[in-house]
Amino acid sequence: MKVIELRGIKKRFGNLEVLKGVNMSVKRGEILVILGPSGAGKSTLLRIMNTLETPDEGDVIFLGRKLSPNHKRAIRWARSRMGFVFQHFNLFSHMNALDNVAVGLVKVKKLDWDESRKRAMKYLEKVGLADKARSFPSQLSGGQKQRVAIARALAMEPELILFDEPTSALDPSLVGEVLEVMKELALEGRTMVVVTHEMGFAKSVANRIVYMEDGVIQEESSPKDFFSSPKSEGARKFVGSILERVL
């Protein structure tokens, strides 16, 4: 079953055409990793999936339902069933970790605070942060903040989780703890779309790689094929540059 499908997605910001007719779908239980250089349109594509941006042309179909910007109820329904993990955490500084996870359940799922906090604690435990439940974002490391953000997304019990470069704002020493949580989620069979520059994660966890450049999808393949024998010129240069950095 397709969890989400994009048909002919185009997006322009002023004179800049960011997406030039993207078609893509994600099946239930699939881990799709989107790779590509900066400016390829990857993050914009994720935001369109979550209805944070509206495409100029094309359709987003989530769980068989077309999402129209004019249908506010459909958008609220979709957002309540998608998790989004941002690059810069987006935690509320005046709330502790527990309430940062619980607040979406109160505002979106309409649960009371007691029930929301019980569920929030369950997901803080899942990401290894039960002992930080009463800590505020200013008291947490970058890796801990991102794990709280992942717990917040999980607490909504979403059909789809979107990750927008979740480790790019972290110190290198903190990247591993976030990737470990993401790997555990992948093993649970969750449906995930991940924009990342972490090639080891992409190679070991993804079911499918999508390579984007200049607002279009240039290549789709398995991780093995993408990293061993990329077909498009852009992908070959991209993989080559990774190998140069490693060496």
C-alpha cells in the first residue's frame, strides 16, 4: 500500500524554480532516503509532503486522500498522522522535555494533559531520555534535543515520519546517538522518509535511495546499486565526492 504519493509536484519561490515536476511514492514500511546536493529541493519536497508548503502544481495523496490547501480539515487530519523531525529541533524553550512531547497530543489529538504525559513518558523512555523528562531544552545537549523531537513525532503514533537532515545541526560527537534511535525505528518497520548527508545510515538502513538535483529526481535505486554503480552523471559526481572525503 502507498502511504504517500506525489504527482507532478512543482514549486517556485519568486524566480527560482525549486521543484520541476516531481513524481514519487512511498510504500508502507519503506525507508526512503533522499540524497542530493544543497539546493536540490529535498527539504522543500518534505515540507510539501507535510503540507507546510503548498505546491504550485501537482497533487499530494496521503493514505489514498488528496490533500488540497483549501480543505483545512484534510490538512489537519494528515498532519495528525505524520511526524516531522526538523533540523533545528523546534522545541518550546519554556516547556520541559515531557511537555514538549505531550503538547501535540493535547493540541492535535485532544487528549487531556494527564493522558498525554503518560504517553509522552513512554516515548521518552523509547529514545533513552526518561531521566531528562523534567529538563528544559537549555539543559539538554543537541543530541538529546533531537531525541526529544523524535519522541514528540513518535507520540503522535504517525503513519509516516519525515526527517529533514536531523543530524546536520549536531556536533559530530552527538550524531551517533540520534542515528541509533533512527535505526531502531527502521527495524520496527516504520514508514520513514529521510533527507540526510549521513551516507553510512543511507547505505545500511534505506530500502531505496532517491537522488535529487536541480529540482528533479535524477535516479532511484537500491542503496547497493546507488553507491556501487550510480547511473546519472550527477549521482556519480556526488558519490565520488563522498569517497574523496572519506579517503
